[in-house]
Amino acid sequence: MAKDNKNFFKSKNSWSEIKDRLLGWYLRPYFQKVLMSRRPIYYVDCFAGQGKFGDGKPGSPIIALQARDACLSKTTLGNTTAKIDVCFIELNHAQQLSENIAEFNNNYGYPSVISGKYEETIGELLSGKRGTNVFLYIDPYGIRALDYELFEKFNSYGFHSLEMLINFNSFGFFRDACRAMGVAYNNDEALRDLDDLVEYAPTEINASPQSTELLSKIAGGDYWKEIVTRYNHGEIDGYKAERIFSTEYKARLRQWFNYVLDMPIRLKSGHRPKYRMVHVCNHEDGCFLMAQNMHQRKDELFTNIQQNRQPSLLNLIGNITSTIENDFMTTDEIKKLLVTYLKKLNGEIGLRKLLAGFLNEHGLLCEFNMLHEILEDLNKQGRIEITRTPAITLTGKPSSFWEEKKDRRITIRRKQL
């Protein structure tokens, strides 16, 4: 059952904070990099809300507009005008949202506010954006608006690039799947305490029971039924069932997108993850940048929250120093996975593309430093060859950098693995 969410915007909860910070940290480098394509960017917040909370904290619309203005204020493209068009879709609070973002009616363009449903308006909004760089922030009020067929259609619109950051309540999906198939789950820890994830219901229909047809539309197939059956027979528990479902769901997204990276999020410190932020894109730079942001901002998360005397958001983010199964992996285990991945490669590959592909396949298993150390060890053993450009520093020493920039490049070539 949906909660009484009339006070949802009174103050910002911790997991809303996590989602919006992940978004804000990613958007600034994303805007800066994609603007270099000299093509316009079209950013859509598909479930925008009021834009601001009663405690004064910004919602995702203001966070996106702040990122837009910060990037455009310092971006010059010669004779080409840097352009970021922003659109907000909101069913219930469009007027309040317009008032809360009025200050952003500036030289960079006033964002459009669409009063309506995402699933009914997004197709028309995107159909005329051929050749544009499109970013969709899809943070729905539950799972019912996540029609998988829409994701398939997006790739047919001829965008220059497309990225999406999706809040996917995978545990809530599996709970609804059990309900739809009449399977008991009341004693399963994995499926408890999920009501808070249904942040607020945009329409009364969102409180109605799920149908198997609707669940299959969300999932992109009926593969979830077999998972529920296995769960009902006691072959797997709720956590295992959710992992299998999430893996299958990401596999379907990879039919249309080259890179799919998910980040499990916990509701409370010390608890297992309860939902996932899913990032999809078609270029390794996007996947690498999202993973890099997650790793680089851990300390910033911890510092900011400690200053506000709130529980550490670092403890609410899963899959940073452990596997998505929440089990610790040793360096040797991660090394075996990386070696197996390297064996699939032919010829040379750039470091960023290598790591993006590995992350796409296995998730955020560990810090980047650990992967760098494993690669360096394989290089010393003569199992791979690492080539850095430039090879020599200004002081005449061999280069040892691991960060690729405009004037720095790292390539990996496998030898005897």
C-alpha cells in the first residue's frame, strides 16, 4: 500500500539526498564533456516534483539547473553556441515547481515545465531531438511508470547520444511479483521495510495491485515468473531472487545500451541494499565517469553528512567496496575476474574502455586503485603490457600515471595470460 505522502516535500529524506547527490556530481562533468561535441544537450527530469523541499534543500530540478549554469558560464565553443535545454515533467506540482525555479529564467534559457505523466509525454518530447545529446533522469514514484518498451523506442530516435539514470525499486518489484503470483513473503527480511521507497503516489491507480501483464511490461519480459517460482520452492531467498532479477533486467537493457551500471542503495546504515540506481549509456566515457564519480565522492559524502550530523551516506551506498551480493571479495578473486576479462581482448585497448567494460560486466567490485595495482602486477609479470603516452615525465623519469586526460593516454595489450 502507498503511504500517505502529503508531507513528502516537507523535508528531504536521506535516500532522496543520495539520489540527488549522485545526479549532481555526475551532471557537471557530463555537461562539460558532452558540450565538446558541439551539439545541443536536452536534459529531462521525468518526475521532477516541486523542485525544492520545505527545509530549503534543493530537489533534482534546482540541482540540474545549478549544474547547467555552472557549466555554461565557463564554456566557450568558438563560433558555436553552447546549449543545454532543460525540461521538467511533473503531474501534481507543476505550478509549485515553476515558482521554485523562477530564478533560473536567465541568459541560459528558461526551462520548460510539462504538467502531465512521463509515460504519456516523453515520446513526443524526444521525437524531434535527432542529433541531440539526451540525458533522462527517471526517478519515479514506485515502479509502475517504468515501461521497458519505452527504453527500446528511445534508441530509434536518432540521438547523438543517450544516457539515463534510473531509480529502480527492484526489491519492490519482486515483492509485487510475489503478490501477483500469490506467493507468501511475509517472513523474508529482503522484502520488509519497503513502503518508504514508494515516495508518493502521483495518481490513485498507483495504489492498485500489480497485474502480471504490467509487471512483464516493466521487466521487459516474463522471466521474473520463473524467479518467483524458484523463490516459492525455497531454492533461493529474497536477496538471491532480487539479484537474479536485477541481473536479468540489466541484460535486457544491454540489448539496447552498451553499458549498464547499477549502484545498490541502502535505506539504513548497516542494512543490505533495498533499491538500485541504474545508469545506462552507449559510450565507455559515460560508464567510466559514473563509476569514477561514485568512487571519488565517498569521502565528500562522509564529510558533508558528518558536518550535518546525519548518518553517513557512505554507509547507505552499496557495491563500493564489496560485491552486489554484499559479500567481501579478496584481491585474488578480483584479479581472477580481471584476468578472465583480459583474455577476451584482442590487440590494444585504452585503459578507460577496459575498465568501463569490466565494470559493465562485474559492477563496482572495488576501488580503482586496486584494479590499477592488479594491472601493474600483471605488467611486472610480463602477462600484459602497459604503454603510457607520454612515456617519460618532464624530469626524465618513466611515467607512472593512472589518470587519462587530454594529453595522457594508457593502453593495455595482453601477452601471456
